Amino acid sequence: VNGLPFNKYTWLVTHNAFSIIGEPSFTGTSRVTFYNQEDSVTNQLI
């Protein structure tokens, strides 16, 4: 939906899709990231 303000922030709620607690790494390497998949959309925007 072009022109809507929230479109500028879409990456904030999609970039952490690979940071789910308890899920194995698909590459076999250790993850160097925060596990924030349990955060709400509102908390991610703060």
C-alpha cells in the first residue's frame, strides 16, 4: 500500500523472521542475534 506511513517500517517486523527461539540454524552456524520473535509489533517499533 504505497503512500501509507507504516510502509516505511515494514522491515522492522520482518527482519527478525529467522530469530525464533528453539529453531535450529539452517546453515549449521551459531546465531549472533537477539531472539525477539516473541516481541509484539508495538514493542519492536519502540
